[in-house]
Amino acid sequence: MIKGKPTILKTLYTYFLGITTGELMPELAENKYSHSEQFGKNAKKIKELYIQYRGKIKLTENITLKEIYYEIIGQRKNSITVEEKNEEIEFTNIWTKVAGIKNNIHGEFLYQIIPRAVLTREKQIDRGIRGIDPQCKYCNRQFETFQHLFIDCKELKMFRTYVIQNGQSEDPNFEISKKLLLLVDIKTELIPIIYGYTHTVWACRHFEDTLNLYKLQMKYHKDKEIYRKYNKNKN
Ligand SMILES: [Zn+2]
């Protein structure tokens, strides 16, 4: 029996061990203690996790404990970094650019946008967070993925067109694309626009009121100006 502080990893291990033993050697698996006694409040959670993932995890395979754990928290899928996925892109310049953003809050937000690290509903579900409505708040039809939210959502098409026209006054080739949101080879003058756009889409998805184009546009200009104000002389 594993002793010590029951970290998730340890409790899971113990739990899986119990289940496996129970299935293979029922006579040996006669537990003296029930799981709830062993793990207290965590017992219910672990049991739910096990039930939810038992189909996905094949205990007879040569699988490591770490792999089981990553499977459950959805880490494996996210562990492919944005750099691995986009090998043709030189990321050093991008990270340097973001690191140079004067205002920490703005910098951190963009730092999450580039590796698609913002916690979209899809990502929250992947990580095992329960009670999440996976639907995009704007269209209520598609899953809220990064790609859907910032690039594809039909309900945001007019807003994107507006931002694109706005951005084209700085750069005639301005488009809202996957590449743009990776901040690849962009002019520094475009950063406030990208911040304004992504932050507006991100923040307004929490609003309960019905959103119209006008409100999104106002928020976008406000965010863009705030960015410019707090990042003067640098970006
Ligand atoms: Zn949508």
C-alpha cells in the first residue's frame, strides 16, 4: 500500500492497482478498507474518473502510470508544442517580440494566444473540468475551439471583416489567419490590433447580454487604445 500524502498520481495508482488486482485475482483483492476510507473526499472523484476513462485506458497494455495520468488530464494531446507543429516558423523572434511587451497583462495574454494556450471550452473539457458547456457562446452551434473562436465562427464574420479593414490601414495584406495569430513576421504596429481583436473575442464570450456588432466594435477600439496607452515607446 502506498503511504504518504495522497497526491492525485498516488491515489490514482492505488485505485488502478486495486481495480486491476480485483479483476485478475479477486481473492487477493479483498480490501480491508473501502476507497472512501482510504482517500476521503477524493474517492468519489477518482471513481468517477475511472468510470469515465476505463474504456480509454487498457490496463493490460504496457502503459506507464504517467501515461495513464496524462491520458486523464488530457495533457498528451496538448504536449505537442506550437513550435513542433509549425517547424517552418522561426519562433525566437516571436517570443522576443512578446517578451518586449511593456505591460505584463497584455504580454501574458498574447503569450497565451500564440501557443493556443487560452483555456477554450474544448481545452477545459480535455483537462477533465466538469460541467462545461462546450458550445461556442457566439453561435451556439459549434464547439469552442481556438480555431473556431478566433478564425471560423460564422457569427463573428462581420466583426472579423471590420477588424480586417481596420488592420489594412496599417498593412494592406492584413488578414485574420492562423499565421497572424502566431504573430509571424508582423509589423509592431499591428500588435495593438491583434490584441484588440483577440481580447474582445475572448472577453465578450462571457457576456450574458446579447451581443451585437456595434458592442464588439466599441470593445475592440477600447482594448486597442488601452494597449497603445500602456505600451507606448515600446511596442
Ligand atoms: Zn461560434
